[in-house]
Amino acid sequence: MADYQLKVWRQSPLGNGPGGPQGLFETYAINNIDSDLSFLEMMDLLNEQLINEDKVPVAFDHDCREGICGACSLVINGIPHGPEFRTTTCQLYMRHFEDNSLITIEPFRAKAFPVIQDLIVDRSALDRIMQAGGYISVNTGAASDANTVLVPKQQADDSFVAATCIGCGACIAACKNASAMLFVAAKTSQLSLLPQGQPEKIHRTLHMVKQMELEGFGNCSNHYECEAACPKNISVSYIAQLNKDFLTSSLTNKEFEHQADCLNDGC
């Protein structure tokens, strides 16, 4: 059993809760915590304690608690998802923290991730990036049709690794520029590496990058903090692939526009 001091970010968008609309840190003492409890279970106990004290509980996001969805988006002691390598917050256990230690808990920080309340941020910007082009417009067909197009094993493996991205946003929270390049690179690559994703590759890349810029995400400056914070260990090599695809798509798209102009102008 261990005791902790929790320094928690409190913020209410309506201004009628702890911290008000600007937000502030509040410190809470929590005692007799079993080392086998998960971090989110400890947060549950904190909220029970606050409710018993007639105080407003801490709002935090979670869903599967199995490391699948990435909803448990917390920055713990300055690190997205906490100090353990390749884990989400829900996979973090209290045995990873020393007795009587101070634990700082805050939301993901990014201009494109406005705080909803306390530790919950609005990550719908990632959904809008996906809506801009993160799909393929083909009929799926029957089960047997999956084997009609041969895919080289290396491409299939690379696509599968990119597809493991859970879209949690840890890469953005870790980046000093709040860049979404690793997320976009993974989501474009998982489709563009496969034959089924080739027909829309040009427009997919251009539209998703454009939407990323419209959402207010920063640019990549190659510090690799995104890869270090990613719970699924997505490699920055996908960013290099995205840059290559974006350059090719931009040049190709200009050729298409020039051809269309020539048809219209009769050149």
C-alpha cells in the first residue's frame, strides 16, 4: 500500500467548476493505494474520495481500458500516457510510482485539442482528418475476393504496422510543435501501401495533409518525440513516406490541373 500526492489539472469551460475557464492545478492526497491497481482505478478512487467530501470529481476520458482505443489520454509527469514504454494510461499501474511521490496529471496540450473539462480534450480534429481522405472507395466483395489481388509480404507487413495506430494523439501531445504528422503518416500509409489504396493515393494524401493544416496542427521538426511517446511504436519512417507521397502527389496534381486548363483554354 502506498500514499501519493496528486497534482491534477482542473478546468471548466463554463467557468462554474474547479479552476474556471482558465484552469489550474489542484493537489490531492490519496492514501493506501494497492500497487496492483491501474492508474485509472486509482483515479476512480480519487473521485470517490472527492464525492464523499462533497467536491466535484475529476473528469477524465476512458473507454476500453485494454490499450485498444487510446481514449485514456493523460499526460503524467510530463509524458503522454505516463513513464512506461509503449503503454496507454489504462495499462499503467501504481507499482510504477514510488511511495509518497508527487504525480502531476494534465490533459494533452495542443491548440487543436481544446479542453472540454479537466483532463478531457476534444480530439475530433483527428476524425475530420480521417473524413478528408482516410478511406478507399471500393466494393469489398466476398471473402474469396481478398485473395484475387496479390500483395507483397513486406508491403502487407508495413501496412499492418501503420494500421495499429489507435489515433490517441500521444504523438501530438509529445511534439513541441503539436504536429499530427505521425498520425497522418500512419493513416495514409496503411492504405497507400496496398493495391486497393493506390487509385485515390494522390487525393488522399493532399486532402488529409490540407485538413491537418486547417485544424491548426504544427509542422514536424524531426525531434522523434512522437515515436517515443507512441503506445504502438509507430516509426517516424512513415513520416518520410508521407513527405515523399505528398511531394509526388503535389506535382502530379499540378499536372492534372494543367491538363484540365489546357482542355478548357484550348492550348
